[in-house]
Amino acid sequence: MTAATHSQTERAIELFHALSDETRLEIIELLRKGERCVCELTDTLDAAQSRLSFHLRVLKDAGIVRDRKDGRWVHYELDPEVFEEVEALISAMKPLAVSRSEACCA
Amino acid sequence: MTAATHSQTERAIELFHALSDETRLEIIELLRKGERCVCELTDTLDAAQSRLSFHLRVLKDAGIVRDRKDGRWVHYELDPEVFEEVEALISAMKPLAVSRSEACCA
DNA sequence: GTCTCCGAACAATATTTATTGATGCGTCGG
DNA sequence: CCGACGCATCAATAAATATTGTTCGGAGAC
């Protein structure tokens, strides 16, 4: 369900899109220091709960964060593996060390 | 003008946003093999010229591609340095190897 | 059970972003 | 000079995303 419907390109779009939002980058910055519950994120980021819930879902769907239920709280933490994946995607974009190609129209 | 108004976070948003679009990723994939003029991109991607021009501008503003005027043609190529920058941004997001923090609310 | 709290999900709206077609500017060929 | 070409830019529209307030379900406290 997570895979198979995802081409490499679609996966890249999903990941980069998830990373291209200020609120979500702030969440990531907070989670670098360790697991946090939603309530603490709303306090720290001074954001409405429904808004954070939305952004956390984007991050979770992209595989950037994981959640863990604990009683009535939900704790989120970064998934370290996803960053390797992003790095691989970036590497796959780097220019090939190829001799200057023919000018296409000169 | 390009800098100084950009915080680290704003820069990350700009870069990841530029990378989170299918057309733009296709452009990047084509440019990996070397410089291309707009006319060739429109042919290969079968996209309207004004549309490509728009996306090329997004990529250029983000510093992902460079353009070079040559008579009436404009050639675009990847800027290799930007990928190092993206990698640095990713590294700066990785979880800190820190002991499990206190549960915030348990 | 009932009440309260935490958080997800929904619906309506606001805001951004992308697409399309038209226009304009510079360059080359005649 | 004139016409064709290559590309950027603009204006209008379409489409995708985000925000807000509300509702709903699960989990503890009593």
C-alpha cells in the first residue's frame, strides 16, 4: 500500500513536497532532539492542533516521522532511515560526469 | 538580492519546493546528461513553451540550473554545487544522537 | 456510567501554485 | 528594413494546498 503505486519520481515529489513547508521543517527541527507528543508541539510552535495534525500526517505519509500511541497521547519521532533515502534521491540527480554534449541547436 | 533576505529555513523551502514537481524533476533528469536549450526540452517533454519557461525560472531562482544565452537560444544546465547544499540541509535535519528525552506528558 | 482530555478527520474557506494563450523583446536571415 | 524564430513575461483561469473551526472517537479519571 505504501509502495508499488509509487514510481521513483512520485516518491521524490512526495518527500520534497513534505519538506517544503515551514511548519513541517519546524516540526522536524523539534523532533531532532527526540520524540515529542502532539500537545508539546502545539505549545512550542504555537499552532492550532488541527493544523499540526494535518502537517504531521503529511510527514507521516511521507515516512519522515513515525507515531506511537501511549494512552491518550500520540508521540512522534523522526524516522532516521528516510534521510538516507533523500540523500540517494539527490545523488541520482547530480549531473553525470559526461563530456560536453552536442549543442542541440547552434 | 538573492541572499540576505533568506534564512536557512526559507532557503530549504525554496529548494525543496523547486524539487517537488514532476515537470521540474523531468527537466533535471534531462539536464543530467548535459546542457540543453529550451527548444529541445519542449520537444522532449512535449510541454508548452511558456510552461517550461515557468518551471525553468523556478529552478533558476532556486539556483538549481544556470542559463547561458547563445544567439537566440538559451541553454540550461545543472549547477552541480547546489546538490552539495541540499545534502547539507538534509544532514542538518537528521536526528541528533541523543539519549531518549523525557516523555513530555505521560 | 459520565466527564474531560488528546488527537484525528471533516467541511468550508482562503491562499498558493500551475496552466494556458497572448504579447513583447531580442536575434538571425533575407 | 522586414519577417520568422526562440524565449520570457503577463493576465486570466484552473487546480492544488493550507488554514480554521467543528465534530468525532478513544482513553483515562472520577
